[in-house]
Amino acid sequence: WLSFLCHPMLWLLKTFYSIVGNYGIAIIFLTIVIKVLLLPLTQKSMKSMKEMSKLKPLMDNLKEKYGKDKQRLNQEMMNLYKTHKINPMGGCFPMLLQMPIWIALYRMLYSSVELYQTSFIAGWIDDLSFRDPYFILPIVLGVAMFLQQRLSPTSADSQQAKIMMYAMPIFFTFIMLYLPAGLVLYIFVNSLLSIGHQLIYNRVTDNPIAKGTSEQSG
């Protein structure tokens, strides 16, 4: 049922391969294209997370005031989001949107004859449809995801934020150990691009002059 994603991605991958002659590099170019296509949603997600982080003092006050009444606390939280016009799920949407792309790429790597036993870096990744034999990519992916979590603004309490910061990268590293190296390469490059995007966004939004210029141009 994800063939509508698999076929265009395979066509684009083969197009890049015909230019660069390496499927690993072609996957990197494919990642960049998909990242650019999803850029408006990612930008909106970052804005939502930034606005959510600004509400943390107000959310802490509500927790202190209605902490024992969960129903009232949830109601007041929703009123707070509504007042400030913030979607609490806005920051998660791009990640959810990426999941079908990851699944489609996973199926494409396993079922495409063109990618079977194709090398990225000789002596290291000799088959993009097979796992990284030295587990280097999954480990550096975990480090990249940790940095990404660290850079992302959060409205959660410090304990919950710490759990997310450490647990998610460890979880992703673990599940990526035996998945195709091509898929891990895609997610790793996507994480690097996300880190770069987050750094630029943080710098622009934290700088009043740059922010004003950005708003005028928008």
C-alpha cells in the first residue's frame, strides 16, 4: 500500500545514481530532496515547539494549582493552548509524516534488485540492503539524535525532558542495528539536516534583529 511512495523514490534514486554512480550518495541526495519537500511542515513544527516552550512557566503554574485534579488540569491546559493558538501535537506531525517514508524506503531497499549488494564505501558498507557490519552508522545516528533532542525546545518538565533526550536516541540506535544500512544512512543524513535547520532556526528566532528581518521578508 506504500507503492505510491516506493516507485517515485526508486525512480529518483536511480536518477541520482545515473549521475553520481554510487547508491549511497544517491540516498544522500534523495534525503536532501525529501527534506526540502517537507521543509514547510518542519518549519511549522519548530515554531510550534518554540511557542510551547514559552508556555512552560504557565503550564507549571497550572500543574501546581490543579495537579490533584487531572481532568481540570487537562481542561485548563487545552484552554491555554487555545488561547495562544498552539497545537500541542504540532511538533510531532513531521515525525509521524516521516514514518511512511521510512517504511517505504525499507521495503524498497529489500525488494529492489538494483540495490541488492550495492556498495556505498568499499570495505565498510558493501551492501546497502544489509545491516552495517560494524554498527558504525546506528551509533553515529544515536549521537546525532541526541544532539537533535538537545537542541529542540521542550515544554516538558526537566525529568521527562532528560528521559526523552537519552531514551529516544538509545531506542533508535537499538532498533537500527540490524536494519538495512541504506535506511540508517537516510535517517542519519536526515538527522544531520534537522540539526543544521534547528541551529539556524534557533539563531534567527533568538536574535531580535534577524527575527525582525525574517518577519518582514515573510
